[in-house]
Amino acid sequence: MTETLLKVSHLFKKFSDHDSYYALKGINFDLLKGECLGIIGENGSGKSTLSRIITLLETPTQGDVCFQGFSILDYNKKAKRAYYKDVQMIFQNPYASFNPLKTFGYSLKNVYHNQGYPSQKAESAALQLLERVRLDASFMKRYPHQVSGGQCQRVAIARGLAASPKLLICDEITSDLDMITKTSIVELVGELQKAYDLTVLFISHDIGLVKYLCDRILVLKNGEILEEGSVQKVFKNPQHPYTQQLIDYGL
Ligand SMILES: Nc1ncnc2c1ncn2[C@@H]1O[C@H](COP(=O)(O)OP(=O)(O)OP(=O)(O)O)[C@@H](O)[C@H]1O
Ligand SMILES: [Mg+2]
């Protein structure tokens, strides 16, 4: 039987007590261990709100998120620390997630130092990771402003992997990239998913990339899941007119 890594139940999110607007309206889904689940939906449909709740950056108004069977909302300090390592998030703008005053070498080694690696071991592990995301050793000495968007995203992915996560959340990681770079980053994520036995939540506007990479897909609109199913099934026989529209327009 396939194991559920993450279970999202009846999730609601309202940002203000003063209005009745809900960014999420009762989201339910299971993320199975080892799968790549795609979430697509137009701007403002609630994708980032969902990923921010899963990564404990926001709290839900109602509902629950369970990781490996336990509610993340009940985590104590120690459990949160372990969770921050187990669940890594990659963002749309990788530059904003690095300290501009530190080299990539520093940022990568820092993740290993936090796991107790001695200096020499952290250095070689960081170098190995760079190689894994197809960047050469010169990137150890570079600062964020000295690389392209695609290269910076590769380092961000490497830094996420340095924590040996169980779940990788990619929130629009290719939105600022050109078509060729987009494709190569998505290919890299697919390759790393297999190599590291990762579970991936891949949030994107780009229905073509989701089709290429994901096993299953959720279609989100106005904070609700309209359709859910295997990529094969949803693309072949979409049940909801909105999904058909997304496919027709390529979102
Ligand atoms: N901190 C916040 N305070 C108030 N409203 C918010 C906040 N964050 C998000 N929202 C609102 O919640 C809704 C969902 O936003 P969210 O960022 O989750 O959408 P998204 O699907 O990620 O959009 P995009 O594709 O543009 O990234 C939007 O209407 C947004 O304005
Ligand atoms: Mg978003």
C-alpha cells in the first residue's frame, strides 16, 4: 500500500477578521510518498497560501495538515525544527532567498554545518551537490548577483537538497525563466526526485510542465479544488470545463 506523507484536511484560510473573503475554502488532499503532485490554478487561486500553510509560514483559519501521521499544528519547537529540515521550499525568485552578502559556498556549507558536519566534509558535500545540479566549483565563490536566474534556481535546489528533505515544495520555480531554462530546471527536478526518492509538490501556472513532470494533478480555483486525478486521466478526459479551458489555453 502507498504511504501518505502529507494529509491536508478541510483547510480554510481567511486573512482578516474584518471581511468574509476566504483564500482557501475547504481543501482536502493526500500527498503520497514518492509521488509528484502538481497544483495548477490562475493567479490568486490560493496556491501559495496553501504552500505557506504547509511550510508553517501561515496558520490556517480552520482545518489540519498532517505530516507522517501527526498534525504539524501541534508541533513543539523540536518537532518544528525537524520539520523545517524535512520540508524544503523553493520559491519563484531564488535571489530573494539567498543572503546577498554571502557566497553560495557559504550558504550551502551553512546547511551542512547546521547538521553538524565539520568544515572539510561540508565543503566536499557542497561541491558534490553543485555538481549534482550541473554547476561547476566556481559557484562556491560566487555571490547571488553574479549568476543568472536559472543558475540561481539551481543553487536554490541544491541548498534544498542539502537538508536531505522528504518533501520538496516548488512554488512557481520556473515562472521567471525562459522556455529552455524552464525545461532544463523541470528535467532536473524530475531527475533529482528519482535520485533522492523525494516527494514533490509542484505548483505552477504552466500546464505543459505539470503534464511533463507530475503523476497527479489538482486544479485550484478561488480557493477550491475543482478537479483531481492522475495527469493522464485529467488531460485525456477533464471533468470540469475550467480544466478544459486551462488545457485549451495552456494557462
Ligand atoms: N498575507 C495576505 N493578506 C491578505 N490577503 C492575502 C495574503 N496572502 C494572499 N492573500 C490573498 O489570498 C488570495 C490567494 O493568494 P495566493 O498568493 O495564495 O495565490 P496564488 O495562487 O499563489 O497566486 P499566484 O499565481 O499569483 O502566485 C489572493 O486573493 C491574495 O490577495
Ligand atoms: Mg503564488
